[in-house]
Amino acid sequence: MNYRFLLPALVLLLSLGCKEQPSKAKETWRTKKLALENQVHNQLLDVEKEQGWQLLFDGSTLDGWHLYNNADSTRLSAWEVKDGTLYCNATNETKVHGDLVTDDSFENFELEFDWKIAVRGNSGVFINVQESRDIPTAYQSGPEYQLLDPMHMDNKIADKRPGTLWGFAPQSETVEANPSGQWNNSRIIQKDGAIEFYLNGKLTAKEDFTTATWKQKVGQTNFANYPQFGQATQGKLALQNWYFEVWFRNMKIREL
């Protein structure tokens, strides 16, 4: 065998193999990029429909929502549909401002949604909201799932971090929210008054609103000034309008 030609041949084969790898990596990257660009939002899969999921936001209208204590108000409100998201235009002072509330009430449920928020933004989702002229704001009855940008100063306060039951306890598992401009995924489960909060797949809060311990916790906070706060295990959902732009999508719920 003539070994003079063997070494160059091996070098050529190795170089060809090395050249193929970046091409495959680039192809994989392009596939993922296309998949992300072509994601479909605010729609349910057939299997989700079979599991009982219902959309709370259809991606096109504010049907099923109204401002707290103001049933016929969404047309001029800070809440609007923008690029397939449910968007709070919180900085526009010409708009009618207020928390956005579901028309329907829920008791035993699983709620899932995606959200992102402005830089240093602060917002929340209230559950078990009791809508009444005797209760001026949603937060006076509904406990809050905290939404928070990592750059907000409250991110350093344990019981006000994202995913917490605001004002009551630190995160059960430590997790950071994605920064402004990036989407987060949240889940809220309530069954017979017991709740679980999740942020980006991690459990962040647990509580049972039917216990004496919960009532004692409320009594030790400023919420003790609001007689209806945290008393109900059934009510409406509300999205907070709190000075900062916030976006929601893929909001779905099912009864448990």
C-alpha cells in the first residue's frame, strides 16, 4: 500500500466531517426559529378542549371582560387587544383606568397564562374577587398573584417577589421572572379553598383560605382593614392596572 496518499485522504475526510457540523447546527437553529415564529397563540388544542379547558382571551376581543364595578367600560379603557395580546396601556392618561375583571366567577379551577411586563413593572392577578359597590377595588377582596419585573425594587422583598401570594410568604421554590420583553408562564390552582401558585414551572405559593391560620395571617396585615379580603373561595379573576404596561396571552381555565 502507498502510505504517501493515505494521510492526505484522512485529512480530507476529517475536514469534510467538520464542515458538516456547523451546517447541521445552523439547520437546527433555523428549525427552532421557524417554530417559534409560527407558534399559534390564544387557541386550544383538541386535547385541551377534551380536558375541559376554555379560553379567557380569544386574541381578538375583550369579550368576557369588563372594568371592575364598571360593566360597560372596556371600549375606552386602558385595556386593549394589541398584536394578539391582552395589553394594559397603563401610561396613556386619556384612557379609563381600572382593573380588568372576568364576567364569570370561578371556584375550583386551574388557570394558566403567559405574561410579560415593562421594565421595573409591577402588576398582579387577583382571585376570588367580590365585585360590589361596597368594595371600591379588586384588591380589597381578592388575594394577589404577584407579577414583577426583576429590576423592580420589590424583587428584593421576599413576600413581594414574582409568583408569591403578595404580602404573605416568600416563594416556596426560588425562581426568577424573565426580564422585560420576555414571556413568563404562570399557573394558579384552587380546589376547595386551597391554592397553589406556579411561576415558570416552579411552585411559588401554597395556602388554604378555609383555615383559622389564614384568617390569623390576614389579621396581622393591613388587609385586616378590608372585611371582605380573603374570605371567599369563589369569585371573579382580575388583572391589575398598576401604572406599568403589561401583556397577557394564552389565558385558559378549566374547572376541577
